Amino acid sequence: MKLQTGEFRWDSHEQGVILSSFYYGYSVTLLVSGCVPLRRLSGMCPLLCGLLVTCIMTLVTPVVTMLGDVVALVVASVVAGIGQVACLMAFQ
């Protein structure tokens, strides 16, 4: 495994986990969200909550990466994926 030069020295396996972590959060939450009845809620609440979560995770990603390295970045990406599913649920 060739290590890359630069500020973050992640091997190819770590890069793959980082890149796929958003999809993991998105897909698992999408499967679970099919069981949640949202007919009582208007579409505005899930949309605003999802956008807020995704926006916050996107804004804190550089700071989280500096402080916590790979694990923190993966957690931030998974939470951002969960927020995107909330946005999608607003249109169901």
C-alpha cells in the first residue's frame, strides 16, 4: 500500500472507507425510514431538520478531520448521509 504525501496520510483502504461512509449512512437510514409513517408531519419539518444536519456536518468536516482524523470524518459523513435521507423523506 502506497502512502500519499500531504497533510493526511491515508492509505487506499482508509480512503475507500471515507468515500463510502456517506453512502452507508444514507442507505441504512433509507431502509429504516420506509417503516416510519410521516403522514402526520408536514414535509417542512423533515426537510428543515435534514438540511440543518447536513449543513452542520459539512461545515464542521474540516475541523473534525483535523481533530479526530479518519474515525471522526467517517462519523461526520455518516451523519450527513442520514440528514440527506430526512430531506428525501420530506417529499414522500
